Amino acid sequence: MSAQPYPFTNFNFSVEINRGSDAKPLANAAFAECDGLEMSMEVKTIRQGGDNGRQIRLNGAVSYGQLTLKRGMSENFDLWDWFRDSVADPRLRANAEVVLLAPDGATVRARFVLSRCVPVKLKAPSMNARDGQIAIEEFQMAYETLALKRPGDR
């Protein structure tokens, strides 16, 4: 008897942001929430003369969402530096991957690959003396493309 398939869960994920070709991660941060992995396609509708019972649908332009990461903790200021550098040089881009992990925290279930990312918003949290690390309340970045990379894909 085969094992029941275990459904994907969304509570165990990591975010990898790389700026440049050295494959060194831009930031070492952990976030509690990740939202905005989305793409939508504009559909064009064409009606053919004499055929009132049918409409033709054509693929249009694809648009992508904006990734929002909330309640993060970091040991450095890399995201702040990236934001500052992007203001100074608007051509700067980074690539990112949101990695969906299995409940064991190590097995990769899927990767969402975001290309040519640019930081859009960086918000500091309210200050609290109980926390001892650098915190990030919200970080948003826009991306130009989104692709799904399954385990085993190259």
C-alpha cells in the first residue's frame, strides 16, 4: 500500500535574494510572511461577425505582482543598503527565489524564481526593548518575471 501524498504547506519557506553574478546571498533575513507571488494575463476578446454565439479569446500581456515580506529579522543591514544603492543607481537589479520547504525544513518542494527585482518599500518596525536583533516590519520588491522551478528542474 502506497503512502498518502502529503499536501504542500505554506508555513515553511525561505527567501533568497542575490545581487550580482557572485551567487552570494544579498541578505540573511527570515520573515514570518510572504505574499505577492502572482501573475495575471490580460485576455483580449474578439467577436466574429455573423457568429453571435461565440467569442474568441486571445492571450494578452502578462503582469506580475509585488512581493511583500513581513515581520523579518536580520543580523545585518543588507536590505537597507540595497534600497539605498537602488536609489543612487536605478539600474541595479537582483534575482530572488522563494523556496517552499517540506515540514522537515530541509526538503525543497518548489522554488518561485523572481527576476530583475527592485526594492519598492522598506519599513522599520516600532521599537521594542525586548527584541535584540535588527527587525524589518515590511519589505516590498517588484519583479519582472515569475517562474516555478520544481525539484529536479535545472
